[in-house]
Amino acid sequence: MLELGVLISGRGSNLMAILDAIDAGTLDARVRLVISNKKKAAGLAKAAERGIPTLAISHREHPTREAFDAALVAALREVGVDWVVLAGFMRIVTPVFLQAFPNRVVNIHPSLLPAFPGVDAQAQAVAYGVKVTGCTVHLVNEGVDTGPIIAQSTVPVEEGDDRDALADRLIVEEHRLLVEALGLVAAGRLEVVEHGARARVAIRPLP
Ligand code: GAR
């Protein structure tokens, strides 16, 4: 069983999708701890209501990114987390964090990477005028949204969409894709392979 830690900064709907899949028996995992860098994140209260252990660790109370990441790592290790999901976690993690969970940190991003990395990918897609966008689940590396891709799914941009209309369509697909990708992780089907200068993820076939 996957022992998950989930890091959030806000609403936590992707976290809820993970908890729903676990409760429905469609994802073989357990959420050991939810951490938010923002005490008031709605997702933190929602997780606590569902009986999941939660912690608020403010980045503002740590002098450096590395010190903040070391505090996250200590809390996650203490409860036996072996995979970490960044589910709307709006902080960049440092090598301190990545070396503690090598190739075991997963991020959900609301665009078809490598298009529109970074902040507010939905607004970037609307501003650019693309007709199709989507979401990506990937392993986190030291770049911003540059890690090996596990799964992607497309979502159309409709005529007249603003940022929020597109985000509302995307989030439904994000929930589905994140659970699907974590299912691949739980089934041990991910393999990180070197491919030229970059690592990529190969999905092992079902036995
Ligand atoms: C989601 O759309 C997620 O893809 C995005 O934040 C939102 C969090 O929603 N993440 C990023 O933009 C990371 N760069 P949620 O709190 O309801 O899961």
C-alpha cells in the first residue's frame, strides 16, 4: 500500500479526489499526513474533518527554502510517508526535499507540459489562445514543472472561456488523471529511464 504525504496550499480538491478514491477502494493507498504552508487553506480543514492528520508549516517561519523543506521532510518521515503528492502546493521544492524522496514526488499541473509551466497555467492558456490544453501528472525534479511525465490528458478550450471557466473544466479532468497516475504508482508500474539528456517515465505493461 502507498503511504502518501500530500502537500497543499489551498482548496484541496485534488486531495479530496485522492481520499474519495481510497474510500471507494479504487486506489490502494493511505494518506498519512496532509501539510499546508498556509494555515487557513480550506483543504486542511476538509482533511481534518475526514480524520486525516494535518499540519500547517509556514514557509514564512523558516529563514530559507532549505530550512522549510527540511521541516517538511522531518514531519513526513516521522509518520512513515514514502511517496509525496504536490496537490496545488504553490512552493518550489529544493534538492533538500527531492533527495529525501528521490523520484517519489508527484505533481499535478493544469496544462499540457512543457506548455505553460509555472503560475496560473489556465490564465496562460487563455491568454495564448490555444484551442486545446489539459493537465499533466509528473515526477518532480529540480526544475519548475520539468520533471518526467507520468500521464497527461487533454481538455478543450471553448470559445468565450475565461480563466475560471477553463479552470472549472480542467479540475474535473485533473481529479481523474491524478488518481489514475497514483494507481500506476501503487501498482509499481513506473520506471524511470534515462533517455538522452533527460530522464523519462516508462509505464510497465500489466503482468
Ligand atoms: C489545481 O488546478 C492544480 O493543478 C494547481 O493548483 C490547483 C489546486 O487546486 N497546481 C498548480 O498550478 C501547480 N503549479 P486544488 O487545491 O483544488 O487541488
